[in-house]
Amino acid sequence: MNAFKFLDEIGPVNTNTMVLDKALGYKTVEDMLTISGNYFNLLKYGWGTSILYDEEIIKDKNELYHSYNIRTYTGGTLFELANKQNKIDEYFNEIDRLGFNAVEISDGSTTIDSDRRAQLINKSKELGFYTLSEIGKKNPQKDSEYTTQQRIDLINTDIEAGSDMVIIEGRESGKNIGIYDDKGNVKKDDLTSIYENTPKEKVLWEAPQKNQQVELILTLSNDVNLGNINSNEIVSLETLRRGLRGDTLGKL
């Protein structure tokens, strides 16, 4: 039983929260899940870090995350590398062998044409993986070339192709990328346009900074899907969602 149950509060929020694992050890994951395992449901092994781990560590960690009903996947970098080297079949076989149960389809650092992208989303679904796709480029200059309408069209196209969730690129910095300006502030017009023209339950906004999390929660709702959350800030985000922190207390 949680503490302070005599106080009225906003109850558990039915939402999607994606957390970054940037080389967490097994015991650290155990401790993290004991405290916050009920407050997120997606876990991304950051960018290409998985290739540097012993496979038994990956298997053990995936099993531990899955015991909390948390889906796990590698960052899109390894997917893009496999696609670039024409080793997609090997990639899918490997993530299945290692116990990952989700896939990120992206072209943030490479280029994938629309037909190929749709085929890969469909293939991932056919293989039984929970499928996320990502919209945006890692390079801020290239990312800025997208218009808001292009982002909207790409999101809806991915959903039509079968994506379970579409991620809006925000990187780990949350600056000068996607819906954020060079200081990390939310570009509200872009946010509103995307939100109003896509299925909100299928869009996940990468929001690594606290001010971004607060802005998205207060502007959209406390059940907004958020990602790229630092592993030591999971509970902090949950308090924001429930109005248990000054930034959102009495505002939800």
C-alpha cells in the first residue's frame, strides 16, 4: 500500500511513458523497478548501446523489464544500421533472440523511402513486435526542413501502415529539434497543429527536459504520451502527471 492514502490525489494515469536505459546495470534496474516500475511501460536501450553489452545481460534485463509489463526495444540507430547494411532479417532475428518485444522504425540518421518504410513497419507487425516509428532527423538543420504539415502527413501515413505508436523526435537534449526551439522551449503552434490533426493516443512526444514535460502536460493533458525520460526522473514525471508537484499542483 502506498503512503499518505488519506490525501486526495489524481489517480494513476493511463498513458505511455518511454524511459531511456543508457547502460544501467542489472541491480540498478532491479532497484529502479522496485520504486518506479509501475510508472512507465516502454524502455529504450539508448541509440546503439546494446551492441556493446554481453548478450546474457541483455536477456536478463529484458526478462526483468517484462516482469513489470514494460516493452523493450533498441534505439533506432541499430535498426538503421541493419537496414543500411541489408541485414534486416538478421536484425529481427537477433532482437527476438535477445528478448526484445518492440521495434523502432526510424530514419533519423539515414534515408528510407516511403514504400520501404511502410514495408518494414508491416514486417515488424507480422513478426509480432509492438512497433514504434519515429518522425524527424537527428541533424537539426535537416530536421528543420520538415514543415509542420509534412510531420502531420508522415505521422498519419505511419499509423495507416500499422505503427502502434509514432514518436516525435526530440533527441536526448530536447533543443533545436522537432517541436522545440534552440533553447528547448515548446513551439506551441507546431504542437497544437500536430496534436489536433493526428490521433493523440498514438503520438509520443520525446520530452527530456522538465519544462517540456510540464508544458505538454498542461497544454495537452496529464495523459499525454512522453518519451526519452531519464531513468532517475520517472517518479518526478509521475508527480507532474498527478498534480503532486508545484508546477502542476491545482492546475490539472
